[in-house]
Amino acid sequence: MSTTKSNNSKTTRQQAVTPLIGALLRLPHEVVVARILDTINTNGFDITQTELAVFLYPGPEGRRPIDLARQCNMTRQAMNYVLAGLENRGYILRQDSSSAAARLVHVTDRGWLLIAQIRNCLAEIEKEWAAHLGTQRFTALRETLHDLTLWLGKLN
């Protein structure tokens, strides 16, 4: 009886440490972000992880700072500080929009070079993951995540 009880306890502990969906989504994301940062900073861009979040999908072009703040889960004041740093280093411009109440962010040529570098890095990661998982499994993973993102209302 103690062996059965011991096995049940071990199974319960294993279930407790098995990553749930949140971790299974977060851990690969952490790897992707680290890889992007390494790639872009190795190639002459001076971007922090906080600043990188501004350039992740859908990116800053034509968006209001408040919308970027929401995307990056920060206050307007914090986002304006981040945007000022990006603007001072030539990645973006903040310009008044036709509405007097809003400013819009526009990506500069340097910013578009950064975005191209990010996309190239992501394409390389996708190729590596497809090689590891196999094309069919990787395609299924990508389609499943896309469908889930649509269902959650995060894509149009």
C-alpha cells in the first residue's frame, strides 16, 4: 500500500511541475525575444527589451502612444519616455495627427531597417523550429496559434 501511495504522490508532484499553457507560450517567447535582441544589437542597433516591445507586431507605424502603452502594458508616461529615447536615436518620429488630441508615431528609415532585421531573425527562427518539429507539425502549430489569436480577438 505504501508503494501505491508513494507512486500516487510522485504522479501528483509531476503534474504540479508540468508546465501549463501559459508557461508553454511564455518560454518560447522568451527565447525569441532574447534571440532578436542578440541579433539586432550584434548588428549595430541599440535597443533594450522594453524598446523592442514597441516594434513587435503590429509595430508602431501610425499608432498613438497610448495604444503602444497598452500593447506594452505600461503607463502613458513610461511609454512617452521610451518613445523619446527611440526618437532621440532616430528610430521613430512623433508627429501631430489631423486630430489635435493625438500624436502619431512614424517609423524612420533607421526604424524600418530595425524592423527588417527583426523579421529576418524571426524567419530564421521559424526555419529552425520547422526543421526541429518537422514542417507538418510546425505548420499545424502556427495555424493553431493563428486561429487561437483570431478567436481571442487579437487579430482582425
